[in-house]
Amino acid sequence: MSISDRPLRADALRNREKLVAVAREAFTGAQSPVALEDIARAAGVGIGTLYRNFPTREALVEAVYASGLDEVTASAATLLDQFAPDVALRAWIQNYADFTATKRGMADVLKAGWAAGRLTTTSTRERITAAIASILTAGAESGELRPDVDPDDVTAMLLGIFLSTAPGSAPQQTARLLDLVVDALRTR
């Protein structure tokens, strides 16, 4: 086992998680590049700790992206355990909208990661569509959501909404459009 294969110590893991959380907050809605020194300071660690965990800005952005994707896809099951499928769907869509907003502050770095093959849009879309499918299936079984909807169509609708509502647009418009999607998916 090499040094890089060893699991992180508890304090090192906490530092890494704190760096990712602080970076996510900093990147959300950022109009200009965020200084890595500011992220380290806000996380309560030195810049050396940041660079030990994330040797480049790209590595940090990719970790933020991966963490957010993990959270948003995993939240489908949690929401289904707590709510009726139609309510879970609307809450999950909001989680996805928040994840997408976070990506806007990291767009240039993410595009470079996709171009270099370190990140794949196919994998992201598959995971998002699978989360939607799980909610649609539960909703069809309960009779609350239409059984004839292709989850990939819902993914496409959501992406259309997120791309058409610019960062400066009214959040009420996005919320209204997301409500319309859920309403269109309910059984009549």
C-alpha cells in the first residue's frame, strides 16, 4: 500500500470536507475567480493543507462538483423516505437547481475538466436521470405521478429551465417553471 492509498486520518478528512464545503459556498454565484488563499482561510486551514488535498484549482473544483453530484443524486432516496413522491420530486428538483447554481461559479474550470476527459457529462446526466427515474417510479406505483414519462425527458426539461434562467434572473421565475414541471408530471 502506497502513502496515497492510505485512508485519511480523521482530522485530515475533516479538513478536506471543510475545504470542499467552503469552496462550494465560495464558488456559488462567484462572478470572478475565488482566491484559493481565501478558501483556505475560511476553512480554518493553511494554504499548504489546501494544496496537499487539492494540488490545483481544477482538482478542488472537480472535488466540489463530485461532492455536489453525490449529494444531489443520493437525496432522491432520502426525500422519498420522507415525503410523498410528488413532494419528493419537487424537493429533489430544488436540490438539483441549487447544484446547478453552484456549477455556474465553476463553469470555466468544469469545461476544461470535461474537455480533458477528467469529468464526463454522460456520467452526470446518467446519474441525474437515474435519480429522477427512482422518484418517477415511486410516484407511478403510488398513482401520484404519471407512469408514461421518460426520465430523460424530465432531465432535458430541467436543463432547459436551468440554461434559460440566467444567474441574474428572478428566482421566482425558476421556481414557477419548476412547479410547472412537477404539475405536468402529476396524474390527473
